[in-house]
Amino acid sequence: MKRHYWTSPIAIYLFLGGLGGGIMFLAWIMSAFVFAGQADVLGPALAGPMFIALLCLALGCFFLVFELGQPPVFWRVFTTATAIIKWGATMLSIAMFFNLFYVLAYVPWFPVFENFFMPFRAFNLGVAGIMGLGIMIYTGVMLSTLKAHSFWATPALPILFTTSATSTGCAAISLSLGVWPGSVHMTMASYLGAVAIHEVLHVVDIVLVFVEIGILLIMVLSFLGSGTRTAKRAAKRWVSGAYAGWFWIGMIGFGLVIPLCMYLSGVSAMSNGVAPVLVLCGGLLLRYLCVWTDDRQPLPGEERYYNKLPKSDAQFLHAWEDGDLY
Amino acid sequence: MTRNVMVIDLRRCVGCQSCTVACRTWNDLPMDIIYNPVLTEGVQGDWPNVHRNWLPTLCMHCENPECVPCCPTGASQQDEDGTVWVDHTKCMGCKVCVNACPYGMRDVSHMVPRFDQYVRKCTFCRDRRQNEPGKDPYCVQTCHQKARIFGDIEDPNSEVSKLINSVETFRLFEELGTNPQIYYIPFLGGHR
Ligand code: SF4
Ligand code: SF4
């Protein structure tokens, strides 16, 4: 293993992409199925979360482009159909456009947009929601198709990422529901709708956090028990090695079990305010740990070879530039 | 049709790293990029029965490369003769291919300006072979032990064909299904 080729920007991109996708997907499900026929009432309440989702996707794309070796030519990502990241980028772009169209229908200061986009908002939300689901799955599939990396190449990873993205989406919606400067649209019915959505998401997130704990433990422990040598080594790092503190205390403890207890304790300031924030932090930590676990099966002698090479800050490599050769 | 492959005779390699240096010179590589490291697991066995083996490597120019279909820009390509290469005028440096290669044979230099980083890899000296047909990759020409042998596996009279058809060879991580096109003749004593 020479070094990590993907670092923080990719972890943040995967987190924000999943989070944005999760918010859009849940907003669509709530509006189109759970509270079908209430779109007029719920629309203004969901505008805030949808705007947050738009910001997440835009920021995620910024981090992705920033990580590129040649950011000015990022548009080439759309050119090859066999590449999974082409499809990811396409879904992100479509989602952002339709999300923007949805949000514009609720911008209070520009009645032109409002009048134009309002009739299409169910359609816009539908497209954004379906793309959101695609993006959540894609963030996991992008890693799991790279079969050189034992810890990524498992179908459990897209399932884990999708569950985590939906759960973080629940948390973000809970925090931002009804928060929207265009309160001109917010009627008493909208506020009641927001409370109803909150109740539903509260229960949904309890289920999702349970499921996520299960998938995470099954994935990591099965790697530890029966994975390839490389996967075992990586899983050991999570369970009892360098990442153990982050995994057990950070991700399982503060990211999942503690918020779960808060959720289960009923509706309170803790379960409304603190638990969703912890779920969001846990989701980010999950992406970080996964991106950093990019272990590849080494060729015989490969690790020895690269460990012996000088690091890029070795003094002799820069002696020429520093002018202190003699 | 031509299908270029390399046979590496591990019985002959003495670990001098001449091929590594030759490659760096021909391709004018930045300091942090190595296309063809010569690996070793160090001295093995107990005195006095000790031995040390060397494993020269390079891009496997896989028949089913992991690195080509995943490239979103079309920069990663495969020629008809099997050569896998990167058109750096198209590469945007997303490093998907670097993460896709199971052999770790692609890299991005950090010693070039931050926003001018593209993926580099061995091309079997594609430029050299195009400009001077019949020439071997520079590492092959440089190996004084004749441990690296290059040629067309489809030509029954080529040295690589004869070797592959007459002595035992193995390939790295064959189980992955990439069908690597670097054939190794095992070390003396049959060590793989
Ligand atoms: S060894 Fe790696 S870089 Fe070379 S063709 Fe195979 S997958 Fe691609
Ligand atoms: S780094 Fe370049 S060659 Fe590799 S997948 Fe991305 S665009 Fe293609």
C-alpha cells in the first residue's frame, strides 16, 4: 500500500451526497405516499429540508471536484457510459436541478419563480426523490465495485451506506423541518403537518439506527471472522486496532447507540436536538473510516519496498531546491 | 492480431533495479513515481539454507483490466495489441482507476503543480514502440540478465510464445479474473 489516494474530501463528499439524497428521498416519500394528497400543506414545511439537501449536494460536488487532480476539466466525468461515477455525477446534477426548481416555488421574494414552478412541484419533488435514492445507493456502490479493496468490495457496503444516508436524512429533516424564511406559505396546517412528519421520522429513524447497527456489526465481524487476509487485517483495525476507539465509542456509541436511547426515551429536547446531531456525526465518521480502510492485497514484498522509500519530505530530496547541497 | 505480453524469468533476475532506473529515465518520471518496482521479501530461510528472491513488476496490461471501464473520462484506454495506457490530455485525476487496479500499478505524482495531476502508468513504452517499430520497452532492452522478455504471444515463433508454451509460468492474482499478461517463470526451486 503506497498511500491513501482518496482522503477527507471524498469522505465528506460521500457523506454529503448520501445526506442530500436521503433528505430528498424522504421528503418525496412523506409528500407522495405517507401524507398523500397533503402536498399543499406539507410543501412549505419541506422547503427548508430540501434547501439543506441542495446545499449538501452542492458542497459535496465542490469537495469532489476539489479532490480531482485537474478540477477545470471536471466536465469530462460525463463522457464514458461504463463508469459508475459518470452515473453518480449525472444523478447528482439532475437531483440538484429539480431540487432547485422545487425550492424556487417557495422563495418568497420572487413571485415569478413561485408562479412558474408551483404547478410542477410534485413532479420536481418526485424526480429529486428518485434521484436521491439513486445517489444514496451510488455512494456505496462507487466503493463496492472497486474489488481491489477487500473491505469495500462487499454488497453490504451499499446497503450500509443507504441505511446510514436515510438515517442521517431523517435526522437532518427533523432539525430543519419548517425552518424557512418564506413563512408566508406556512399556515397552521403546515405546522401541524411538520409535527406529523416529525413523529413519523422519529419512529423511522429508530428502526434505521437499529438496522444500521446490525449491518455494521455483521459486516465488520464477518470480515474479521471469515474475510480474506487483507479484509481481516482491516477489520481488526476497526475492532481492536488503531480505529477501535473511533469505531466503538465514536460510531457505535455516540453515533448510534446513544441517539437510539434518546429516541427511545420519547420526544424530548434530547431526542429532538441532540440525537439527530449525533446521528449526523456518526454518519460522517462512518464515511471517514470506510474511505480510510482502503487496504489492497499487497504483492509479495510490496509493503517492504514502499516502506523503505524516502518520504516526500526527506531532506536530501529537497537539498537541490534549498541550495544547501554543500 | 498482435497481443503484446511480457515474460519475466525470475531465475535470472538479480535485483539490480536497472529496469526501474531505465524506466524512470525513458519516461522522465517525477521522483515519487515508479512504474516497475523490483520487489523482494528479503532473505528467507535459516542459515545456511538461505535465499533471496526478486519479483520485477510493472502494469500487468490485463486482458480484462479493472482500470479501463471505470474511467469516466475515457482517458484510460486499451489498444488492440493489449497495451493499457492513459491519455493524460483527457485524465481529470479522479483516481478511480488507481483504486481499481488490484496490482497498485497506477499512481499520481504529488511533485507536480496541485491542479496538474494526472494518472501515470507503464505503457510498455508505447511511444518508443510507435516511433521505432520493432523496439522493445526500455526496461527489456536494459535488463542485462535477459530476465524481461517482450513480444507477441499470438506469434508462435516469438520468444515469449515459445517460453510460455514450454516452461511453467504463473501470473499474479489470477483468481481476480483480470487475465494479467505478465507471465512469470518461477524461481529456482519452484518458489512462486
Ligand atoms: S495491472 Fe492495473 S493498471 Fe495495469 S492493466 Fe491491470 S488493472 Fe490496469
Ligand atoms: S484518474 Fe484519469 S485515467 Fe484514472 S479514472 Fe480518473 S480520469 Fe480516468
